[in-house]
Amino acid sequence: MTKSTLFSSLRTISALILSCAAFASTGAGAATITIVNQNEPNVGFNDPTPVAPVGGNPGTTLGKQRLIAFQHAADIWGATLTSNVPIRIGASFVPLSCTENSAVLGSAGANEIWSDFTNAPRAGTWYSSALASKLAGTDVSTPGEPHIISRFNSRLGLFPDCLPGPGFYLGLDNNAGAAIDLVTVLLHEMAHGLGFQTFTDDESGAEILDVPSIWDHFLVDNRTEQAWVNMTPEQRVASAISVNGLSWNGANVTAAVPAVLDPRSRLSVFGKAAGHYPVGDASFGPPLGRKPVKGHLMPVIDQPDGTGLACAPLSKRNAWTVRGNIALVSRGECAFVDKARNVQAAGAIGMVVADNAPGEPTGMSGSDPTIRIPSVRVTQEAGIRLRAALQSRSRHRSNVIASLGVDPKRLAGTDERRRILMYTPNPNQPGSSVSHYTTDAKPNQLMEPSINSDLSHTVTPPRDLTYPLLRDIGW
């Protein structure tokens, strides 16, 4: 049996344990999850700051509410998993990297990994210690060590230099509003610690001690149908930045995909520049459906170069142009919701945002419940082509007909075989690439690299694909 200890930055926390109170969470006949409080007195889980109960969380101090939220997330996983070995999660709230505009919410991972243990399904393969213990039927980890190490940002929203605002929502009712739902973040990070991650270096392609992760057996380059375990390090590096070239090939996930994911959104154009264009979905406004929104595509022009940003209320001429039509605007200068709000106010029935830099189409963030029109984002290349097709038009008609709808033959975030894609942007995003699902999935999935506001506290189909992947690797 071989062991390796991971994540030195996280292991430092386990060496600084000053408070070792443990709290057990037991799912009914499923798994027991024990939270090991690794915070010093008066900070983190022990912060005595008075707070009012919120969203079903009865705690009356900040520390107690944090702990109750943590226990609630552990309850969800405990009721979902099966293991005869209690799972220990070393947990703390500590200051993490943040600025006025961005912040690390938290991090978690396996404290140790093991191979060739009793009952190991695959020889010569790394498993997280929690999963290895479940499969072995006995605790294989170093005595006293947590299976999972986790830490979360104690300063978020509480200081002007750490993403000031509402910060973490500590309620249990999934009603975070503009705040960041802590239970959702906890569910995400706990999944990483349970094994939702590769232990292979996605930047160098190198395996730890030349041993692959169980994760790598299910990764397949969908362009060559070659598994990660059979690739050279150089091939793995290329696959990790392939954008849409890496898929999950596990039977449980693939079987669940049709019940979880919606059809892929697309922009269909008729007339000049005809074709089907891949798009990024907006997190605001109505989702695209099987009944498309159709209209003449008309450009907003408010810049000398003939493009339009729609960052201010539209001029009378632009408003006349887009009224009853689908507005084409350019990315930049202001938030996507501002653009949508302005073209909607002018009477547009939909919005297409052309990117201002090369790359694949990605989604548009933002939230505004007053936005009632659908919006999509296309590539810079597609935007150039569409604007060229609109050069010849009348003031209110272009005869370039745009249809915002879905592709009934393709599911959002999948390859041609309906396998879910993994997150493989170019350039590589250390800590995020390969160990998350694609951001193209619809509806958004818990294990995408960012926490989206529309997530529920659900880890199973028909809403979410997290648990099916854990089943694939052995849970």
C-alpha cells in the first residue's frame, strides 16, 4: 500500500490545530462525516460576534452559524454517500486572498492519497483517502489525520479590501439573493475532498510518482478517443487546454446526462451570413427554449468604428433600428446586464453580444430580474461576419433573420457522444482546469469552476451530476 500527502499549503493548517472539537453528521444509514474545528479561539468557527438567526440557521454568533452551515452541507453529503468509515474534514475559516473586486471563497482537497490498498479496484492508481478508506472497509489514513482539509475566507464581505458587499449567506434555505451561498460553496469543496479532482499535474502532465489518479481513467480526449492514463505528459498538457476537447467517460455520469442537461443554445441566422452559431448563455433574462425568438438582426452603432456598446440609453435612431428586432452589440465598457437593459428599454426582443477578443463563446454573468429578453454571446469572429452582413440594410430591416433557440440534437456542455465536457480553458487555470465540469453546461452544475447564483443544494440527478461522477470513481 502506497501513500502520498498532498497540498502542502493545506497541510500547514492541520499542523496548527489549536481547537479540536469534533462534530459528527450522520446521514441515515449512509455515511458519517466528522467536522474537525481547526480554528483558534475567538476566530473562524469560534468567532463570538453576535448575529441574528437567518434562513433556518439558528446560530446567534458568527462562528456558530458558520459551523451549522458546515454541518448542514455535511448532512447532505452524509445522506448521499455510503461508507462504513467515518469521514473527517479538517475545517477552518481563515483570511484568504482577496481584493476589492475578487476573492478566493475557499479551497479543499484530499489530505492524503493512497494506492494498492486492500480491495483497491484498480492497481497502481491513486485514490483520495476518504474513498480509499470506504473501499478498503477500514480507515487507511494516518491516525489522527483528516481525510479532507478545507479552509474558507473569513474576511469575505467584512472588510473593504475583500470583495465588500453581502459576503457569505449563512442561511440553510438556498435563498442567498445577492450574497454568496455558503452551503453551496461547502458542497462544492467537500466534493473535491471526496475525490472530484485529478492528482496529476494539469500544467506539466506529470503523475505523482508516475502513478495515475482514478480520475484520469475516466478522462478522454474526444478528438482522439485516447484516455489520459494512456497519454504522454505532453499530450495531457495539450488536452488540458483544448477548450472543448476533454470529456468525462464514466458510465454513471453519461447515463444521467440526458436527464440533467438541457439542449444547447444556439443562434441560427438566415439570409446573409447564414448558419448555426455556438453561443454563450446569459445568467439573466429568460433561458432559450425550443420555441425560438426570431427577428431581423439590427446593429447598435454608437462608436466611430461602426460598432455599438449600448452602455447608455439608446439614441432615437438606434432605438428605432432595434425596436421589434434583435440587437447586435459589442462587448466592453459596461456590464452585460446594462447592455440588455438598454436595448430592452429601446424595444428590442433579444440581444446578441459580439466578443471583443478571440476565443470560444462563453457565458455572460450578471443578475437583473427586470430583464425579460433573451441574450447570447458570440465569438469575435462571428460578430465580424454578422456586422459585414448588416452593411446593406434599411433603417428598420436587414433581411438577416436571427433565431435565438436551442439545438434539439445537442445537449449543453457535451461532446457529440453526449458525454459532459470538462473545464479546459486556454490558457490553463491552475487549480481549476481539468478538475471541474465545463462552464457550458445548462443548467449550471455545482462542480463548475465558479459558484453560480442559480444552484440548489442538490448533488444528484435530475438537477446535478456531482454524485454520478463520484459513483464512477468508486463511491
